[in-house]
Amino acid sequence: MTRSVIDHPRALDAGRRLREFLRIDRAAGLHPAVLSLHVRVRDNPALDARTREYLRIARGRTV
């Protein structure tokens, strides 16, 4: 004897749950810590130049 239609467990749609989580997270905007890091770089031009040089070296460019 087989189970009836209502006795079978319903599969969860993980894709829909993830999509809704991302939608809510994106609607909330950037985290305040991330915003403060972006602002901190713009406030100090010397830090910006130093970061640019570190990235240039990390990418393997010598000139």
C-alpha cells in the first residue's frame, strides 16, 4: 500500500529561501562598518596612495 498524496513530505525550495534572504539583505543597504571603511580611505589621501602602491606590487607590476 502506498502513501496518499498528503502523507508525502514536501520538498523545501532552497533557491527561493536564499533569493528572499538576499533580497532582504540588499534592501537593508551596506553595513555601517563597510561604509566607515570607504569613508576612511577618502579622508586620508596618503593612505589611498599607499594602498594603491601595495595593490600594484601585489598584482606583480613593477612600473
